[in-house]
Amino acid sequence: MGLSTVLSITNQKGGVAKTTTALALAHAFARRDEKRRVLLIDLDSQRNATSILLGGQDIPPERSVYALFQAKKPESSILYNTSLANLYVIPSNLHLVEVESQLTGALDGFFRLNDAMQQLRHEFDFILLDCPPSLSVITINAMVAADFLLIPLQISKFSIDGIQNIRDAVNTVNRRYNAHLKIAGGCLTLHDGRTTLSQAMLPEVEKILPILNTTVPRSVAVEEAHLMRQDIHDYAPQNKVAVAYASLAEELEAIFAHEKGGVS
């Protein structure tokens, strides 16, 4: 196995289906080939992805993603199995909120996650990073560690300034910390292309960010699946959202292959 492809799923705004996208893509990548190994790292202290994948398990800080940001290596495994045999998760923990202050001023503050992931990159085919809804030290760590950035967008919550801030952060990371980070694109989530707002705003979005072909519609089945602590692909495999995320996974894999010099 070569080095994994690392995808950071980022938006500084909440309510844009960021965690839903991370979960659905992790399952979609895993389902596309049962021989591949997929890892989801929950970098959000709200723990939504962790809760859905692991339920109410008590996760001690030293066996959570918190351990990845500490100076010394974790002494015990922080990988957890999920209901899908080839999908694993490194769960979040409320102590993650302490990382911001711990890393501020540290010489390696933006590199802790990247350094901690070096061995993991040899063990998995895909690693997905579910980022917090802010351009925090943790989010910058994710950009430094990632190969590609995916930005879920909801047109009704769209902000030119917000997307420009992400672009500026990527440019800074490219210059100073990770020249290889690429924006895979923006993905329209909770989307209804029939609305006047969507039709009017989309050209403005595309001036700042490449928009992927796949759009993800809104469906109550997503909330139902999360309440049942299931993935949308398990809960309603024929649902339009499940179909959309399967298509998004395929589109992203083609981008990864093209950018890495493979054949799409």
C-alpha cells in the first residue's frame, strides 16, 4: 500500500452538512472497494461523527484524536472499528477544545496532526478529516496534513467573505506549510437548484471556487439515519442523498487520480 489520499472537509460556517458529508463519503469510499481501508478522523469537539459511528461509548482523551495533538505519541491504539469492516474512526473528545491554547505559540503548532499521521498514511487508502466549523489552529493543522480540500456549501448560507477567507487560508498554507494542498472543489449541499437564489448566486460562487458536478439535495432521511446512528447508505440506500454521495465519491476519486498523475 502506498501513501493514503488525505481529504480535509472544511467550512468555517456551520449548518452546511459538513459532518454528514464526511460520514457519507467515508462510507462511500469504503463501499466502493472492500479491500481498501478508510479512516475518518473527527476533529470537531462537538463529536457528531463520533456519536453516529460509535454511539455513546466513553472515549478517554488519551484514546481520542486529542492524543494526536500531544507532543508524545499515543501509548495505546486510538483506532476504533465501525459497523463497516474496512472503515475505521479516530473519535473526538471534549478535551479537544484545549488544543487551541496548547498549540498557540508552539514551534510545531501547525504540524502536530501531520506528524502524527505519518504512520497512518501507510496503513490506509483514504483518510478523511472532519474539521470544526472555524478557521482554527485545528483546521490549519488539517490543511497542512491534507492532499485535498473539499468545501461543502449551502447557497442560502453562502458568504463571499467566508469562502474568500478559506481561499486565503489555503494560499497561506500553500506558501508556508504545504505546497501540495489542492482544492478539490466546493460541493453544493442541502441544494435545490430550482430556487431563484441558487440560480442567482451560483455564478458568484464559481468566481471564487471550482464547483463539483455532483450536488447533494436535502432529505429528511439524513436526520432519520443520524437519529438511528446509521449511515445514509445503510438506512436508505436508494435515497437521492445516498445516490448523490456515491456519485460524489466517484467524482472525487477521478480528481485524485488525475491530480496524482493517474488515469481518471
